[in-house]
Amino acid sequence: MGMISEKDKEYLRKMLSERMKDEARVLTFTQETECLFCKETRELVQEVAALTDKIKVEVYDFVKDSDKAKQYNVDKIPAITVIGEKDYGVRFFGIPSGYEFSSFIEAVVDVSAGHTHLSEEAKVKLRQVNKPVHIQVFVTPTCPYCPMAVRVAHQFAVENLFVRADMVESMEFPHLAQKYGVMSVPKTVINEKVEFVGAVPEEQFAAHVLEALK
């Protein structure tokens, strides 16, 4: 039995057919002796890819394919990199399950299109970003507000190639949750300088990004 119900597969098949513009490559990093949730992450990605010929899956071993991991800024597993015409810097660290499954699907759609539906105000702010920005959004699968924060961060990455945005599943990476003092989610950390908790409007999120560049 798969991880996605037949009813959900039917819905996703139709949605992906209607909304995906071009192909998306989904690179999944795991290990030969698979880590906690590595197997489930790989299987989830493969199940989604089986629903459309526009999603191409590549599975890499984090140790054996260390050059690939380094190329795509993958420093922990399980990891997913979603790539369209370009590598927009969209990353998932930890399995995108529960509420985060929607974040994964939307990221695939956005990357396949190469553009987003951000407000013009947010886009104007993002155009001011001319230095590398690293956004980490810490989440849990049961948090209903987390996908909103992850979605905005990933859209920022699609809109501006200086931005790299990671979803980080807090319970799978407790050392990082401890390092950044994650007491509630979503918690966002930008360039190790600016932190905030909660799902904020995209314009406010963009303002935090600019603050991190000062």
C-alpha cells in the first residue's frame, strides 16, 4: 500500500496535469543504509512522480554522491531539491508529510512554471536583494500554519536566484531546532541574523529578508 490514497492520487493527477507548465526534476538524497524517514521520503517522491510524466526523480546517496550533495547545498538527509529550468534554491530537509505535503506539491508546480503569484509589493522588495540570502523555515508535520511560511520562502527563491529557501523538519533535526531555539513553529531564520515566529504576510516576510541584508 502506498503513502498516498487513491482518492488523493486522482486529485493530484488532475491538478498536476492542469497546473504544471514544464518538467521539474526532483533530486532526493538518501543513504544506502537509509536514515530515519529516508525510505519514506524517497517513496513519497516516487509516488508523486508516478502521477505525471512531467516530474523526473533522481535518487542520490548522500555519502557516495557527496559531490552532488555539495553541488546542491545538501548537508543533511533526507533531502529534496526541486529544480525546474534553473535551480531556484528550493529545498526540503525532512519528509514533507502531513500539512507539508501541500508545500512540496506547490513547490513542484511553481518551479515547473518558473514564476509565482506573489504580490507586486513583495516582488518589488525582492528585486532589491542582490546578495545571497539563506532562509530556513522550521516546521512540524502537524502545524497548520507552517505551509504558509514555507510556501512564501520557496516563492521568494523562485523569484530571486540570490535566495535559497529550506524547509527544515524540526523533529528530524533536533540539533538544529536546539541551535536556533525553536520552541514553536513555524520559526524562520534568515542569514543567521533575523528570526521570527509565525506565518506572516509575504510583504512583511520580504521586509525581514531586506533587514537581514543590512
